[in-house]
Amino acid sequence: MPDSSTILLVDDEDAVQKLLAYPLEREGFRVLQARDGEEALARFRSEEVDLVVLDVMLPKLDGLEVCKRLRAESTVPIIMLTARDDELDKVLGLELGADDYITKPFSIREFRSRVRALLRRAAAPRHDAGSGAEEEVIAVDGLKIDVARRTVEVRAETVQLTYVEFELLRTLASHPGRVYSRRMLLEALWGGADYREPRTIDVHVRHLREKLERDPREPEYIFTVRGVGYRFRDR
């Protein structure tokens, strides 16, 4: 069944736009195109966008600045495209709130699978809310996670999480005390750990702690298990 999600594709190279837009449109996605950072923000604000694919190197405003501005106003899923295997670009993109990144050159198959995985995650609450497979609400010591509504409150304050941050928190909190390796979390979040840096998880955990913990250096909810990964506090 074709997917009618709208994808904003931001890249200043015509060849890349054609290469990426064609397979997405063939699968039924609606693709909006932007060739610089300012146009990307304008298009995003004038349309209903389900996912943004964002090149780091852009005219006018670079992709990292666009990512930062998008994240200040939306939790839309964002995939960063980085030219060359640039660790700094990847880490900066994640720091600024991107959900995933993919390094050029990449296969179209890999690109499509990343797009589908992130859209599936974003749509999951609509499909799973009534399944009863999980607790509808997870509440522990001032933290309340409404799985069906995808809302989080900490000490009675609503907290805005990105899709990946929410999925990470939900995965850990659904199994309190269980230790997850970074690889296990990559597989839980994206369905696979190939092509992804385990340190990606560390960045998202740090963001979660900054949003949830009174003191991120002395966490009350998400604990580091040294040499292994992370666990959520026992209830």
C-alpha cells in the first residue's frame, strides 16, 4: 500500500534531488524540495511535513542551523545527510536534535529503509495505541509517560521529546531494571544496528537526561551501566 507521508528533501544539488525524490515518489510519498536553508524553513512552515531529509552543506543557512531551528519549533523526524564520513557533522547533527544521519555516498535501498523506519516510528502511536500490548501509562516518582498519547510529564511539567527520545525512554521505562546494550537500543529504535554508531545512543540519552533529570550528572531515572549500556530505575 503506498505511503502518503510528506517528505521535505533539502539538498542544493539537482542530481541528489532527482536521485532521492524519484524512489520516494515511486513508493507513494509526497516529496517537497528545497535547495537552501531559508527555503527549507519557509516550506516547512507552509506545509504539513512528516519527515525532513536535510543535507549538512547548504547555501544561505547550513543544515545544522536549519536542524536547530526546526527542533526549536517541532518534533518532526529529521535525517541528516553528511558528505564524507565526518564524525563532527554527525555528532553535531545529533546534538542539535536530528533523529538519524546517513553518510554520502549511500545506497538508495539503505536511504529508503532509514526513511521508512523513522516514519514507521512516528506513526506507531496511531497504530498501536489501542493494542493493549503495553501499559498505556508508565508512572514512576514524578515521571509520567503516556504511551498512547506520546506525552511525557516530569514533576507536573510537560516535556517535549523528539520521536527518538520518546522511543528510547519508552523502551527503557517499559522494562525497569533491565540492562540494554547500545546495540540492543539501536535495534529497538531503528530495527537494526548496521551503519550506525553506538555513540548515537549516548547523545540521545544525554538529551533525555537534560530534559528529565533534576541534575543530569546524578540521574534518578536513566542509569549508565558502565561498559554495557543503560537501564531505567527499578520501580
